[in-house]
Amino acid sequence: MPKIATWNVNSIRTRLDHVCQWLDSTGVDYLCLQETKVTDAEFPRQPFLDRGYHVYCSGQKAYNGVAILSRQPLAGVEAGFAPQLPSHSELDTQKRLIRAQLAPDVILVNVYIPNGGEYDSEKYHYKLHWLKGLHAYLQKLTAQAEVILCGDFNIAPEDKDLFDARDRATKVGATDAERNLLAAIRDLGFHDAFRHFTNEPGHYSWWDYRAGAFRRNQGWRIDHLYITPAVKARACNCRIDIAPRRLPKPSDHAPVILEIE
């Protein structure tokens, strides 16, 4: 039963031991990483190669960065929008997207969507622009194959996906503009894998480091796996693994795991 996971590790070099221990304990087949914060040349490949994983990455120094770890060699690996959508190549200055072919009819896309900064700021409008680019990119991909889309979206899709929805109209990550753009992406045929199995509120994938947010479970669900219909039909489970968030000096995100028949 293949397992596909997504995890914003908030620096792969800082969290290297955590990721290695987690892979040893879970044995996931594919791990999509975000916010690796390292150039491709300096990505710590060897510990993963030693564990039988192939490493595919697209990174930059100190910021952003995405990677896929796979037990099988992957075909069709592409970084950024440009290979499929040359008109949006300017978005590739920040390393936020990598894709690979899992099977002839299944594409895996790993994204790290911009945070957005403050409401109505330049960073916020860049996030909206990036999401529009992602929609155009996925519109092209979903016409070719089934797609598993995962990563840190920096968006809580519904009020039940954040612990406090008051004043959300100007809370970046929960504004109508962001949610509407995410809904437009979902309308391409995607289903929220976690919500396919769990409907109740109180389940989060990110907690602020401050104010005892994790201990008090004051979080946001912003790390997602979206799947097209044929993948959904084979999905057996999707869960958030909060155990790594309990470790000393953890990432502020927890991994999310999808199991497929």
C-alpha cells in the first residue's frame, strides 16, 4: 500500500535527524518536502540515499525550496512552471514547485505556496498571482493525467481549519480571495484527501512556536493533499501525524500522510 506524505520541514539541514527518524518509523514511499532552505548542491542527500530513497530537489539558499524523496526512481521530474507553462516562468525565481511522474497516468506535484505576509501587502498580492499561475499549470496537467497535488498551501480552506476564525477577513491564509483561488483549483477535479476521511474541526498541521500554541492545539490546517477522482477511489486513509511536532526543536508543521491501495 503506497504512502505519500507532505511535510514543511522549515530547513532540511536543521531537521535532518527528525526527517530520517520519521522515515525509519513510517516507511513512506514518497515524501514531499517544503521550505528546505538549501541549494541543490548543498542538499543533504546521503542520509536519504543510505535509506534507499532517490532525491529530487529544487532549492535556493536560506529560503523556500521543495524536494521529493522516493523509494523508486522517478521519471518526468520538472522544477517550476516554465517546462509546462513558459508564460509563467517569472514565478520560478522562488523555488516553490516540483513534479514527477508516479505512473504513466499519475503525476505528483509538490508545492510551497507563498505565505502572503500582511493583508493587502505586496507579498499578499504576489501570493494571489502565484495561485492564479498554479491554476493555469494544473489545468494543463489535469487534462493529461490524474494528479496528486500536495504541499504547504498556507491556506486554511474553511473556518473549521483554524482554531480562531474571528476577524478572518483580513487574516492572511484565510481571506476570501485566497480561499476562492484555492476553490477554483479544487474545481479542476481535486478532492481534499484529509476531509474525505475526517470532517470534524480541531485537526491542524501548523502551530505557531509562540504562546504554547501546540500544547493548546491552537493551530491551522494548511498542509494538504488534493487528489483527482481515480486516486480518490483508491485512497484508504489520510491523517496528520503530530508526533514530530512534539520533538525538541521541531518544524512548526506536522507531516500529512495519504495511503493508497
